[in-house]
Amino acid sequence: EHCLALRPMTASIEDPDRRALVQSVFDRFEERVLPRWPGLRAQVVHGDLTLDNALLDDDGRITGIVDFGDMSHTALLADPISALDSVLSVRAGDELFSAAAALLDGYGSVTPLEPDERPLLGDTLAARVALTVTISAWRVERFPENAGYIQSWDHNAARVLELLAEL
């Protein structure tokens, strides 16, 4: 919802092509998603529903969720988007699409996405991934001694962002 506040931080992205891609993603979000955001279903959402924040049993089933530091009242769409971002960041090729379909099918079996939410999935996911790339570049600029850790998600995020741009 507030990703455009980070637009000035895109200046920290060294690669001009990647910076242009991130800026175009933010432009699309501003044009296509932001005007519709206030009309979407809203509730308190976890905000960081990622693989790292899911507790699993021995059979790989989710038994709990942790890390409620990013909770906020916003569009319900924010939670499946954060989950998609996390799941797609560790997948490639056809597995990427099958994982996205499985996640959305599972989510939809409990909370179906409404017709006004579905068309916003791609641009909202791209904005979430663009935030990862932007924040990483901004942090590396300020903490170069920790660049290895900070950039550990960059390759996958950039790959997913490029794929989403192609689609």
C-alpha cells in the first residue's frame, strides 16, 4: 500500500536497467493498483507471511505462524502476496508457476479472491518484489560491510521481477 514512499530509494540501485525496471513496476502499481486499493476488502493482516515465518510439523504441514511485527490493517490481498513473494523466491522454471498455482489454490480454498482482487495480483506481487530489490540496494549503500547477507535474496528477487515484467 505504501511502497511508493520508497521510490526515492531506487537511486541506490546501481544497475541502471534494474533501477528502470523497479521504477516501471512502481509506476504500474501507482497507475493500476493504488487507485483501487481503498476499495478492496481490508482487515488486519500478518504482512510478512513468508516461509521463514511458518512453523512446520514433521510432514511439512503448517502448524503455526510467527513474527507479527508487520501486522497492519490493509487490503487482504497483502497476505497472499507476501506468501507468493516468499514461495517464488526459492523456485525456478515451471516449478515457479506450479508453486504459485498451488499457493493461490490453497489460499482460495479458505478465502477466495474476489473478482476485483484477482487482476491486481501481478502488479502487486511485482511491487512487493521491487521493494525487496530497492531496500536491499539502499541497505548495502549504508552498510557495505554486511552486503553479503543483505544481498542474499537479490538474485532470486531480480529473477522473479524480470519474469513478471516479461509476463
